[in-house]
Amino acid sequence: MAALSAYPAFARTGSDAVRKQEAAAFLANVNHETGGLVYIVEQNTANYPHYCDASQSYGCPAGQAAYYGRGPIQLSWNFNYKAAGDALGIDLLHNPNLVQTDAAVAWKTALWYWNTQSGPGTMTPHNAMVNGAGFGETIRSINGSLECNGRNPAQVQSRVSAYQRFVGILGVGVGSGALSC
């Protein structure tokens, strides 16, 4: 609940169906990113050292391997930890582990990304759902550079299948726009 208050437009924009579709889209992506709400951290530890963009003026003060994926959307990279921390008023650049150890911080970073970041896409996941671009655009914004355009169709299908399950649970259709990216 503490995280939701930071982003009041989340699942509260548009018609009742659009609100439910956005909630389903968020849950589907979280489900995928966390292995069904099992993992709070990225499981492939070999990737950990790759998320430090040392060209940033602030560097990687928590260490070269400190900015791996954490939280419901798997926040990664030093620049994302800095931006999320700045937006939330928390020093995540120096304390990235807060996303792993503080549930409110973890969910706030997920909602921060969902509502404010386009990642490799052209719009935020929130805007994709409330403006009719469709679920596929949420995938593009979260992990499109690794999954979309045929790069990893099994991962895309995992997200789409989860979305279809969640809209079914919430009793709405899949909405407009593309289901996949």
C-alpha cells in the first residue's frame, strides 16, 4: 500500500476494464520477472558484474557487481538505481540492497519503472496500457531489447500467457493493441 500511494494513476486511469487490464499487465510482468513471485533477486549471478555503467559521472559506488536485478520488475543498472532513488528520495545508488530487503522500496521501484520509464521501448508500460498500445508494448519497455523482435519468443510467450491468465482472473478481455512485441 505504501508503494501504491507514490503512483496514484496506477490501475486508476481509464475505464474499469482498462484499470483491470493494467493491473493484469503489471502482475503478468512481475510474475515473469520473479519466477512466479519466488525470486526477489536475479538468479543468474554471472550477470551481476555487467550492470555497472562506469561511464556515468557517479560511477558504481556500491561496487561493480552491486546493481543486478532486484525487486518485482528486477531493477538493474547503476543508472536505474540512481534515477529510482532520486525519484523516491532514497539513496539507492549507495544502498542498492534496499530493493532486496525492504518490501516497500522494492514495490516502489517497480511502480516507479512501470509509471515513468520506457526502457528500450517508446512509452512507459502504464501509458502502453492506458493509451491502447497493448500488452506487447509493456514487454518492449521492460525487456524488449532482449526479448522482442524474435530475440526470445519463449520469454515473450511466458509473459503473454501470464497476462491472459490474469485478465481471465479479473474478468476482462485482453484489450486493444498487440499482445506480443
